[in-house]
Amino acid sequence: MKVFEKKTRQISQPKKQEICHCAPNTRSPPHSESKLLVS
């Protein structure tokens, strides 16, 4: 059970990052941050 929880955490964390990178407009981050993601 503990190993399964660790795997789910590792999978859920990168997914959150992907959402930020893929759809920065939805989270409305600072313009400088969005420019860094594009470049």
C-alpha cells in the first residue's frame, strides 16, 4: 500500500507541472513566467 501511494504521488506531481506548462493561460501566471515557458 505504501509503495502504491508513493507511485501515485510521483505520477500526480508531474501531471500538475504538465498542466502549468501546457496551459499557463488557465492559471494566469506572471507574463515573465509564461515567456520563460514558451522560450
